[in-house]
Amino acid sequence: MRIVEIPASMRESAGRKNAVRKLRVAAYCRVSTEEEEQQGSFEIQKLYYTEKINSTPEWEVAGIYADDGISGVHTKKRDGFNQMIQDCKKKKIDLILTKSISRFARNTLDSIQYVRMLKQMGIAVVFEKENINTATMNSEMILTVLSAFAQAESESISQNVARGKRMGYKHGKFAFPYGRIIGYRKGADGKPEHVRYPAGHPHNALEWPINEDGLYWGPRFLYERYHTPILITENGMDAHDAVSLDGKVHDPNRQDYMHRYLRALGQAVADGVPVLGYFYWSFFDNFEWAHGYQERFGLVYVNYQTQERILKDSAYWYQQVMATNGENL
């Protein structure tokens, strides 16, 4: 029996007669760091491939896939690359364009495996720098050799980058992660600039800013990251407390502070954060290492000369909070 191989046809079998279906062409772009100049290169690559595909009458854009700010020789963390492969498996792509082998895969094994996989699905990859089209490639030898060079180059660059960073650290130079640190931004001189709260923002007696959101997002972040129950061991504020003419200590600011922070913590609990307990700092006015007896944090006022103790208004308020387990918040 004679077997006749019938080549794939780009003509549609249904719909408009003799209409030639355009090749669905995708492009894969990649840069290796998150530096600003690399971000510019990343945008330029996307623009280049979009224009190139649109300017070819036989082609149509199947997608511009990209990964930026990701280093290394493996494909596991490259979401754009992995999405492109999934779309290939779903038969959404006919051809892939990429700048070079090192952009496509910096690992020899990955290069060969993915090229073979795509070739079996009838999808070609064009490596522009090396002038290789896997559809017309007669042997994998040249691709293997060039992939090995790309892997070695990537590993060398990675070592050089790490060495350069260590040298920079020794001279006090480092990339400041502004996107991951709250309270700082890049100043006009290029150095970190402290972002202060606006004028009039509430502060305690020590000028520490009051921001109850910290007792929501702090426990939530730590629980979601470490999956461990939370115990608040210290939370409180100092105030310029004094005994009033009626013999009592009225501290409405502390009550308001506690109310705000406990309500925020309660919201964290409602959103699924397991909080084992909360300790207010502190029960008595106490000696503070940095300020001595000057600042007062306690729920109970202490006359340091006579040692007399007076429950502040906040102590009576907190008594009701504990009695109701926070239901009055």
C-alpha cells in the first residue's frame, strides 16, 4: 500500500471559497532586569513585533507575549512564555517570532524540547538574530550549539551581575526597592526621600503617627505569608496625662486610639486572620528606656512621688471591651 503525504493547506475548507487564511503569528519578547533602560527595551520590542506582523499581508497578530524583569536560565517563572505555549497547544498560533535563542530559552534542554514540541504541532519558531527558521531547519545541531552558548552566556552574565552588586554594596550603592517599601520614594536627587504624613495628621505625644490600618494589614500580611496565628503582644499610645480637678484622669485620645486599632484588628479577624489575643501596652505608667518617666502609656496613672494609682477613663472603657469580648466596638 502506498502512503501519500498531503501537505497542510492554508486554504479554508469552509466559508469563502479560495480564501487564504492568514498565518497567525505570535512574538515573544524578554528582558532580563527591571532597570528603567531595560523596561524601555521591553516596550520597544513589543512595538517592533506588532508593526512587523501588521505590515506583512499574509500575517495576523496572534499575540505579543512578554516577560520582563525575570532572570535565570529556566522557564518556570516566565508566565508570558508559558501562556504562549498553552495557546500553541490550543492551536491559536501558527508561527512564533523572537529576537534570539537567548530570548526564547537560556537553557539548552528547554530550547530543544520546546522547539521539538512546537514542530510536532506544526508551529515554526524564527530566531531573527541567528537567522534560523525551525520549519526549514535540516538538523538540530546548530540550534543545540547556539543554545549551549546562550546558556553559558546567561550564567556568565548572572555571575557578573551578582559580582557587580556585591561591589556596589561595598561602596554604599544599591538599587532601592521603592515599590516594596512603604514611606519612601525616589527624591529629586535620586536618593530615597521619606514621605511624611500630611500636616495635621494625628500623632501621639512622642510624635509617632497614628494609623490604625497597620493593625489590619500587618496581621493579614503575616498570616497570608506564614500561615501562623497572630498574637498582638504590644499596642498602645503615650499621652500627656494629668489628674484633673475632679481627681480623675481623663484620656479621651487614648480611648479613641484603642477603639480605632481594635476595630481594625476585628476587621482582620472577620476577614479570616486567626488572632489569638491582644495585649495593650501598658497596664501601668512605666519607665521607658528612651524617655524615662516622661511619657505615660498606661491604663493606670501612677503618681511617681506617692506611688498612688488611679484608673484612667481608658481603663474603665477597656474593662467593658474585655467583658463583651469586643462586641461594643
